[in-house]
Amino acid sequence: MQEEEWQAPGPGTWERDRAHFARTVSRPMIDLIEDAAPAGMREGFDLIGAPLDTMDVRFVRGQMYRRLVPIIGASGRGPATPPPPWLMRTVFALHPRLRRRSKVAEVAIEGKSWNDEADRWEATWKPEIAAANRRLGSVDVGALSDGALADHLDELLVHTRDAMALHFRLHISDLGPIALLLDETEQWGIDGADVMAVLAGASPATSAPHDALRPLAVEIERELEPGGSRPATLDEVRGVSDRAARILDDYLLEFGGRLTTGYDITEFTLGEMPDAIIAMLGDPRLLEERTAADLAISRGVAAHDELRSRVPHEHRAEFDELVDDARRLYGLRDENGPITAEWPCGVLRSTLLEVGQRLTAAGRLEQVDHVFDLSGVESIGSLRGEPGPHAGAVASRHRTRLGFADSEAPAHLGPDPVEPDLDGLPDAMGRMMRMSVNAVALLEAADGMDVVGEMRGTGIGTTAYVGRAVVVADAEDAIERCEAGDVLIARFTAPTFNSILGLAGAVVTEHGGLLCHTAVIARELGIAGVVGVAGALSIPDGSQVEVDPVAGRVTVIG
């Protein structure tokens, strides 16, 4: 692409987000994120007393770019280098909003404001959003009139936007206690990799799509005749018994409507992939006495006991409290996405597909999936018979969007990124920001180097594993090809991989650090993982590989 085609969408430096969308993004998703992300981030920064107004998000040629917006200097037209600490201290002493933020940061650290967020999540936000997801997802959209479908879509778009704003807000708080735990234990001479092991078992949402199939797997096993064949379709599962049918229907209501192969509404929900559910049901680990979540809790307790013996005696009570807070928010971090984003967006996908069928039948679209190139307002208006873009114009948008898929997007747009200087920040705010920077660094560690034919990275786990390598492009590819015991190798994983990772024997990614999704799910499932492995995707598909998390090494052995 010519350089002039990649223009910054506003002042300042915009960095590309590689963790959510590998392809171009649908129009409704662009509208949702560009609205929800800045709103949620602004609320989150307010709560912790950050010297930032928000994180702005814009899409350029189908690629997601983000920019942290400071309270002062938001125009992005200031000097290329940070001001000296003495000037920063002067500004914070004189600027009313920054003075207030500095006091908020003191209160946030002292009062652990993240616990208030966790309380509200458990008591209010989670049950209310989950209930709305179930209610909206249970509507028979095919039976609605065009006007009623338009009203339903309008309500669903508002719900999804609000849920996603909360998603981004919570991602500010959920790093706080983990960062504080790492900050304190570092002062006691304990390595961060050892500290993260105590969090195993704190994120049951990670293994939930897998573990929730356990009652169904047990029912099938109980009803299966000696020598009989296992059900190969969901209809055959329902035919096993009335109880099996009820369990399956309850499972699909809770998990079937969630996006599974990616974050965009162009991706599939789990309910659209019955073969993946059948594959998970065939995992023999579902018949074991203890669930993956139970085993993860045991590993976390053992790691805690071992680590606690290395903490200075006078700090052990403090260590216990830090671990309790970190485990609580660690679980929220991975539970957040499936409930506030993947589930409502999956329901939105199903509704828009019905809209697309009707608009195609009416001649307002050339094909059903062109509905993903209409804005929500345009879809609602079209259902109500209002004037809107003609089918040819929407088809042109569709071709343009798909044409962006092969674009080589720059890592950043605008001026080169400048490393922030935190020395001039007030004490509490400076500590909060340093902790956050250190924790964020654990989401995306430096890629490991290939050393004498061995690929290196950051290991998660204590036992090496040998298995067949399955190199995948995305979650959809993984669901189609990964079998029980395989070593799943990907550029990165996200909660959209959760339903299939329960089958894997080990996982390897090119990107990621100790706090990335891959590391979280490896701890929860008790499988070997190595993340941040440069060149991992070059491993021959189908080869035998050894994944050694202790050495942080991946080796092709045959």
C-alpha cells in the first residue's frame, strides 16, 4: 500500500491493535467499538486516577488503531519528547483536574478500588447482562414482523454497546491487583513467572465451555449400550435420553450464542458449529472424577503454599491478601469478555443474519452477508421501509472491505511512539502507572529467539508434552482440525479459542506473555504452554513436537 493511504485518523500516535482482529472488520462492529471503547476507558481511567482522559479507537482501511489520550496535550501536537520531571510536577500542582486525579490515585491504591468493581460485577453487572443476553438470544427473530425485528435490533444494539463499554471499563481495574502483587513480590526477590502460578484455578470461565459439557458426557456414557456407537450429531445426542436433550438445550442457551471463531460478528457462534461440540463431548477428560477447574484450583493452592514459604515472614499476611485480591480480579478478567462481548455480539450476529435474509429477499441486498456492511441505523431503517443505500452500493462496500484483508498495515500511524516518562508523576499516580505498564508488558512479551534449532519463549506449566503439531490460522481453523491431545500452534489465542483448547495437550503461540490469554488458559487447563515463540508458525503442520514449559522451549522431534 502507498504510504499516503495509511493516514493517521487524528492527531498524535496511533498504534495498531493486533490482539482482536486479524482481518477486516464489519461496519456494525466498527461503530460499536469506536463508541464503546473510549466511553468505557474514560470511566476506567477516572476510577484509578490515571493522567489519561481515554483511549481513542479508530479503524483505518479495516485495521484497528488506538491512541491513549492524555488529560493535557490531548491535541497530540506537543513536543516529540516528554517534558522534564520538574515541569511535570509543576503542571500537576497547578492543573485542577490533574490535582484531583492525583488524589483519586492515592485513594484507589489505598482503598483498592478494583474490589468495588469486582463487587458490582458479581452483584449487579454480570447477572443483569447475562439475563439480558439470554432474553434477547431466546427471541425467535424469524417469527417477528419487519417492524418488530427493527425494534428488537435497536434494543440489541443499545445493549451490546453498553455491555462492551463495561467490558473496556473493567479491563482498567482488572490489572490493578495483579500488578500490585507482582510489584510487591518483586521487592521480595520472587520471579514473576513463579508468582503467576498461584493464580491457577482463579479463572473458571476459561474452561467453562469445556467443563459445562461434563454432565452431558456422563449421561451419554451412562446410556450408551456396550459396543454401541457414540452420537455423531446433536440430534443423535438429543436422542440418547430426555435428560440428555435438556442438558444440551441448556448448554446451547448458555454457550451456543457466543462468538467462537473470532471477535467480529462475521465469525461463527458455537451453536453454528455442532461438529465442535461433538468433538468436545468425545474428550475422555470429561469423564474423569475431577473437572479441569477443580484440578486448576489444586495447582493454585500448591503453588501458593510453596511461594508463601519464600516470602519474608513479616510479609506473609500481606502476601495472602494480595493473592486473594489478584485471584478475584484475574477471574473477572477472563470472565468479562465472554459475557460482555462474545455473547451479546453472537446474539447480534444471529439477528443480523435474519435481517440480511429479509433485505436480500426484498432486493435491498445482493446477498445475505452484505448486511455486515450496513450500519445498525441503515439496517433498522431498511426494515422499516425507509430510504437507504441501494444493493449495488452495499455490494461495493463489501468488495472494498474484503479488499483490505491483504493490506500490510503499519505498526503505528502518525509520529513515532515516545516512551512515557513516569518520574514526574505524583507518588501514587506514578506507582499506579508503573504497575500498569509492567503488567501490560506481561500481556505481550518479547518474542523468543531461535537458539540452535530450538524455539524459545515464556513457559507456563511444569511438565513437558509431546504431540502432533496443528498449526492454525484462527479459532475457526482450530475448531475444524484440532483433535484431542494435539499441540495447538497459533499466532495468538483469545477467549474465542476456549471451546477447543480444552481438547489440546499443549499450546504454543508466537505472541504473548505471562498474562496473555494463552498463559491464562494453559494454567487453568493444566496443559503445557510456551508463548512469545518467534517463528512458531513455521513449525511443520502434523510434525511431532515437544513443548517444554520449564525450559521455555519448543522442539520439532519428528
